Amino acid sequence: MSNITKPILYPGFKIKGDVIIVARTDKVYFTEIYSLSDGKYFYLFLSVKPNEVVDQKDKIELAKISSNGNDYIGAIVANHSQSQLVKIVDELTNLRGFDCIAGMRELKEVLIAEVINPLRDPERFKKFKVSIPNGIILYGPPGCGKTFIVRKLAEELGYNFVQVKHSDLATPYIHGSVGNIGKVFANAQDNAPAIVFFDEISGLVPNRQNLQGEGSHKEEEINEFLMQLNDAADNRILVVGATNFIDRIDPAILRPGRMDKKIYVSPPDFEARKELFKLGLSGRPYDKAIDFDELAEKTDGYSSADIIEGVVEGAARIAANMNDTAIDQKLLKKEMEKVKPVVEEKSKIGFSR
């Protein structure tokens, strides 16, 4: 419902460069809508503070405005509609998709180029005879957030997310697990487009050369998985597997046209480690003078789990036992000495690309 009140901005108010306000055209959802001199529109948000805005400069053209001693944030849009307004407010105040992943720039660029772009614009890639991915494998050290990354990939694509663990498919009946694999893909097809995520996929489709007593039973599972995988892209399904041991997966799974996109997930980089400390401390009493840059520098090689569940959780437990007022830098650094990083130099070779 529109409200008739005095506009905050006046005709001629400069927004950006030579672009000025022409007139306020509406006020709705705590937002004032203005027409601009270049034919575009300006949304002035009254209920969204500039420091609450999620960084969306790559997606939304933003402008900070000061008027009558108050600071506002606004968005410049080509056309105005109420549905677009609601969507923009949501995008500015809620993190979704890759915006939730701090740092990890190289990983996100690979996923965009190898997965997201071909799925969003398949005709462009088919023109150059580039195949649309059936599936991908994320591999690397444990505790580095592979499951979290796949969830955010689903959000980025706008796909439904189906997570499957090897134990979810287990059954006491002969051939039962084969049927369960088929049910997983049937469910995903009913909810397509969807990502089907197999955690610890090396347990589901191990290298058949290493099978012993359960060989024939396991081969049936692998063959069923391969059959379903071959039709995944046509059914608008992206199959994603995560593993700490890519060399244990059956080679047939990794052949071209199947899960041939193998993407290494390293321990979090500097920026990601800073954000992990902030995330882990969020909601806990902590010293606001904590130097997050120093913490990030001293935790090179630490996984997400090492930082949140090891260092931060350990420091919080000691602070509670000691009845301290807050977690401080000294306590966090003391805990860092107890937590060995998941990737030490001798183990990095096992996860090399």
C-alpha cells in the first residue's frame, strides 16, 4: 500500500554523475521510488541501513545517499515493478549462494566456468560443442566445507538439493541398495532441476579392481549408478560427489561425459579463515579488539572444522570453565597451538591435483 508523505529527496537531487531525481513516483514497502533523468528508477530504502547491506555490487547498481543528516542506501534499476523491488530487498539483506562463501575465489571461478555457465546457458555451449556436465567430483582434505559448497552451488543455480550418504542406501535385502539408487534419481527427476549430492562417494562406487567378497553385489550398485548418471543431464539433474580419496573411485565413473569434472577443494584461504573466525565467534561473548588478520595468518592450512570446531569451540569451552567475561586473542592463540592443521606438508601430496 502506498503512503502519501513528503519525499526525502527533491527534484534535481544528484544521484550519480549527471543523473538527477525527476520526481517521486511511489512509496511502497518502506521504499521510495523515484524516476531519474536518464529514464531509469531509483529505489531509496528506508528500512535497510547501509551497514546491513550484503555486497551485491556485481549484481545491483547501488548508491549511498546522505540527506538531512541521515545516510541511506539505494538501488538504480532499469525498470520498476513491485516484484522486482521485493527481490532486490531480499538480495541486499540475505546472503545466498556463493555470497556465503568468503574468499575461495579460484574455486568459485572454476565452478562458474565449468558448471554454472553451461547449465544456465546450454545453447551457447552446445554451439561450440561443449558438453553440459552430468556430474562433478569435489575432492580434497576432510573438513574443508565440501558439503557446504555444494549447498551454496544449488542456491546459486536455483536447483533443489538432495543429499545422499552411502549409509542411506544400505538395506538388508539382496539387490535392495540397487533399487534405492534408482529411487534417489527418480525423486530428483520429480523435483528437477536438482543437485543430487553423494557424500563420501568413494564408498558407493569404489574401484572394482579392489573388490573382494562383495564384488558382484557392489558391481550391481556401480552399474546402476552409471546407468542413472548417463541420463542425468537430460533429466535436468547435476550429480555431485565429494570424497577425501579420489583414487578410490571406480575409473568408469570419472570417464568423459560422466563425472569428469574433478575440482579440488583446498583448505580455506586467508579471507575465508577471517570470516570463519567471525562466524565461529558470532553469538559468543568475545573481545571486540580481536585481530582477525593475525588469526587468519597463523592458521594457514587449517580446515573450516579446525577453526570453528577446534580453535573457537576449544577457546569457548575454556572461557566458560574459567568464568571469563569473553573470548580474547590470547585464548584463541593458545588453542591454535593445540590444533594441528588438517593438511600438513607431508599429506598435501595425497590431495594434489
